[in-house]
Amino acid sequence: MSTGGTELGPEERKVVEAVPKQLLIGGEWRDATGGSTFEVEDPATGGVLCEVADATPDDARAALDAAVAAQASWAATPPNERSEILHRAFLALGERSDELALLMTLEMGKAVSESKGEIAYAAEFFRWFSGEALRIDGYYKTAGNGQSRVLVMRQPVGPCYFITPWNFPNAMGTRKIGPAIAAGCTMVVKPAHQTPLSMLALAKILEECGLPPGVLNVVTSTSSSDVSAPIIGDPRLRKLSFTGSTEVGRTLIAQAADQVLKVSMELGGNAPFLVFEDADLDAAVDGAMLAKMRNMGEACTSANRFHVHESVAEEFGRRLAERMGALTVGRGTEDGVDVGPLIDDKQQAKVAELVDDAVSKGATCVTGGRVPDGAGYFYEPTVLTGVPSDARVLSEEIFGPVAPIATFRTDEEAIEAANRTEFGLVSYVFTRDVQRALRVCEALETGMVGLNQGIVSNAGAPFGGVKQSGTGREGGNEGIAEYLETKYVAVKL
């Protein structure tokens, strides 16, 4: 097996070959109808890792049939059993961290060390929701007139359809699968065609941990629209959850309206990173590296634009450029590599286009700013200073290792600049003034805020955005509520 002329090592070959390449439907691993397949690419070389089944609409219907058939029995499964399955899966992800991380790096590109971090994060959702399975509750009370009683119960919403992205192929799966299992919902999962292997490996682990047939069904396909249409249009489906672009999210919400589906949407971001004049610059730069360079910048939570007080902008830009310029770019499987490739040639071209636009409008490229020679979809870590307000890089989601820096003078100016976007997923604030911190956090129009830290993701916290960054929350106490319906029973005594 080779990738663009580069022979896979024995361990790399082993982890790829160990993953099922078929569809998982009703507990059976099977080929796509007609036997069609598609290639999984290594973004570091442009070569092919393997081929997996390319599902058809008929396969999608079969997957939903299986989920519907399993729903009643799964909903009736004792919470202890659902909790134990999740906890076993949590332990299994930890035990297999090395192989799962290598697999993710091969198909997605990030450095193996970062992939291991994602596996640990992904596992936390199974641990968290193993506990939530035991905390589903309702209540019983006397009605106001004293003549009857109010009984409220929480029940699983029913069969779900999940569409997961390529940038966090394992964690974005567990963040949806975990609460569905805990709540007693069955599901069909359609992973991104760029990174199907991580989801297939995860499904196999859950199967080995005792998840009954039909509870989790996986359909891999090059055409999300073709396999999604028959599932979303089926009246037996009760919930749709999607992580991806706002453009696609709008389309899915419109499609979900016909069946009045319960929807959870984690969509695009344009995260502002605010550095005030009193900020600890060492902490701010450390936070910037986390917020910007996680996943090569290919994260919805990635700091997309830096608004820095004019009195510290030059120093902050210098320090950030030093740190960004010192990063090693290369294939994520190699020792010492910090920054892997972008996911494909389209994303590489988009990042280059945004940088070129900013420079053409007067921004200064302090470090990086070019596509390296050679194979793969790499782009150099880049810092831009003096970025004008009309540069596209300040208004469009970059999804790459580019940090554009603009300046502000007053707190009000910083808040206005931060909120000048249709997105509202996350923002980052660095200041040592407690009163300013609270004022700014309250004023920011985002669902999450990183205050003096560059990472917000936490399985025990509600993840999600406002405005066109989505609806619903994943994780935290709120996460399982997305998979439960409330039923009220009026009891006459």
C-alpha cells in the first residue's frame, strides 16, 4: 500500500487494514448496494490510503429501518446498561489511543500528538454521558388547585441522524453518539467522506463494548445530500444533528422543517480574540497559540481574528510571529512535526486567497504567507499585522494557520468589532481587570467565551453558539436534554 509514492510503514498499514471498510447497518458490516467504493486520501501526500463503501440512498433507508427497528427495545434498556456500555467505550478509547490517533493523522493530517489529544477529548464525552444516563429525571407535584397531580417524565426523542465533520472526526462523533446512547436513542451516522475511518473504528469499538445491533448505524458516502434526503424526509426520524458550515446547516434546517425535526446545529465561526492593554502578554500569546493553532486552525473555535489594543499590538504581534514562525510543518506522523497539512487542495487555495487579499489591501505578512514546495496540502503558519477592516480575512472563516491582527483604542470599539459578524460561536478575552472582564463577557454576542484561556472545549460544559453559529448545545447538563422529550401526565385524585 502506498500514499503518493510514499510507502506506509508497518504500523501505519496495520491500523488502516484493521478498520472495517463497509457500512454498518443493523449490526451487520456490509458492502454498499452495487458494491461501489470511494478512496480515502492522505492529505499530507495526496495519495490513497484505502477504499471504503460508498452508500446509496437505498443503503441510507436500510440504515434508518434498522435504527427504527431497534428504538423500542433500546429505549427500554435499563440506564445502568447504557451507562456501562459508555464507560467501557471510554476505557477502550484510552487503551487504543495510539492506534486511533495514528489512524486519524493518516486520514486527516494533524500531528499524532494532537490526534492523541482529540482521542482523550472524545473519550471524555463517553465518560460524561455514562453518568448522565443515570441522571435522567422528571418530577411529581401537587397541582395548584390541590385536586390533581402533575407528573412529568423525560423520554428518548427517538431515531436520530448525525452528520459529522472531517476536522474532529472522533470527538464530533462521540459528542453526538454519547448523549444519544445515554438517552436511549438509536441513530444513523454519516461521517465526512474525507475522514470515514475514525468513525468506522469508533463504531467497531462500540460494537465490541456491547452496543446492541441497530442502535448505531454508519453510512459512508461521497454524497451527503444523496444519502441524507431519504433519511431526513422520513417521518420516522425525530432528530437531526449536524456539525459543519453555516451554508449547509441552513439547507438542513430547511429540510428538517417538513418533518418538524428536533435539530442541533453547530455551525461556522468567526471567533474574535481580544487583547486589552492590561493583559498578561505571555498568557495572551500562549492562549493565542492554543486558540489559533489547534488543528492547524481548522476548527470552528479557532481564533479567526485578533483585535489587540494599539498600545500592545506591536509587541503582541512580534511575540506571536516568533512562536508561529518556529513551528515545524510536515507530515503529522513524523517526529517533531507541529503543523500538518490542510484537509484538501480547496482549503489550501482558500487560505492562500485570503492572505493574498489582506496583503493586497495593505496588511503586512510578518511570517509565513506561502504554500511550501512539495506534495500535500500544507500552508505556512502566518501572522498578518495592520490588517485593514475591509480585508476578507476579518469577516470570513479562515480554517487555516493564519492570524490576522487589527487594533482598537477603546473597550467599546473592541466589543463592536468583535460583534461585527453574523457568527457567534466563541470569543476570547485577555485582561487582568475583573470588572472589564465581566462587562466584556456580558456584551459579547457568542455562546462561549474563553476568559484568559485559549481553549473552551469541555465535555462537562455546554458547547454551542448563537446567531448563525447554530442552535442547541452539546455537552454539559444541557447536552442530554437535546435527546429527550418532555411528557406531562395530568393525574386526577
